[in-house]
Amino acid sequence: MKLIQWMDSNARKMKWYDISLVKLTVFFTTLFLVTAFPVFRDFALGISWQIYLVIAIVLMLPLLKKMFF
């Protein structure tokens, strides 16, 4: 439980650009893994694009709920 409280307190300290930096860090780390390690590339390219679309929609639903409802 203390981990969640620690994450909440640190998230409140973040500015809008910090969230963007986290997104960019994840993006470029993913690109690094895909280009540096063939296992990650084969895994990422071996999955159908529809699976990625379903995952994106499922992960987007809580955000849309918070933004519009």
C-alpha cells in the first residue's frame, strides 16, 4: 500500500511536461528494445495489428471516462 501512496504523492508533483517526458521515454525505450534485440522485434512484429488496436482501446477507456464522464 505504501508504494501506491508514494506513487500518488510523486504524481501530484509532476507538471504537464513531465508526463510528456515519461511518454517519450517509454516510446524511445521501446524503439531501443525493438532495434537492439531481435527477440523483441520478432515478438512485436509477430502480433497482429488488431491485437494492438484492442489493447489501445482497452487502455484508453478509463482515460476517456475520466475526461468526459
